[in-house]
Amino acid sequence: MQGTYDFPGLALNSVLEVMTKLIGALLLLRSGLGVTGVITAVVASVALAYLAAGPGGDFAAVAGKRLSISLHEGIQAMLFFVGQVAINNLDVILVKHLFPAAIAGIYAAVALVGRAVYILCWSVVSGMFPVSAGSSHDPGRRTVLRTALLLVTALGSLFTLAVWFTPEAVWNRMLGTAFL
């Protein structure tokens, strides 16, 4: 999506992934699946985001003796995103195996909130990067960078404050009393 300048679609896709991850994790936690439920929600969110992006024949490679450039780039992108998913979720998997279930569950819940902040901020960065690159010769280019930095700071701060000021009763309702 980013390569085809479909930034509204990319933003909607990122929001879909975050919401699927958050709502799925909360529902699966509530149903008693614990850390396994959180990991399942993370995997499902990536799969749903992929399917929602509409992978199809628009960029199909032409058959030939060598890999086409688009196929080669596709393989490179897949490896990058598989690595990104592994890096982003390895901590939860390690905590699940190295710590008691109660501590691992609390870590998974907190990590889920942190990932939501990260993905929201990353959407801003992904959207502003082409604008910034396009204005590299513009004397006012610092305005683009300042705007992106301000948006990321505001998103992170507002989300953190919202989590901080959320009453304990809400956390008990969403995650269950065993998490607090």
C-alpha cells in the first residue's frame, strides 16, 4: 500500500490491525485463554490486516526464467515483515516461557497497550515519510518534521495519560481481577 501511495488504505489497515489485536486480546483474555489468547490475537490481527489489504493479481509477476523484480521485492518485504512480527512479539513469548503465568499475563496486557501506542505512532511516521521526502528541497521542510514529531508526541502522551487515568474498575472489567 505504501509503495502504491495508498496512504488512506495503509492508515485504515494499520488501525484495523491495532483494533483487532486489542479487542481480540481482551476477548480472548476474558474467555480465560491468558497469554495464549494474547498471542493468538496478535497473529490473527496480522493475518486479518493482510487479507483486508486485498492481496491479489494487481502486482502479479510475469512467468520467466528469473525472478521478476516485483517478486524479488515481495519476498524481501515478506521476510522483513516476518522479522518485524518476530521482533515485536518475541518478548511476550520469552516472558511466557521464563516467568510464572500471572507475571507473564500482566506483562502481555501491558505490552498490548504499548504496542497499540507504537502502531498508532508508526502510522503517523509512515504517512509523513513520503511528505518529508518530497519536501527535501523545500526550505520549510523542518515544518513537516516538526508536525510529525508533534503528532507522535501528542498521540503517545494522550494515550499514556488515558491509560494512567483509567479507573481500576475498567481494567478489572477488561482484563479480569486476576491481572491487578
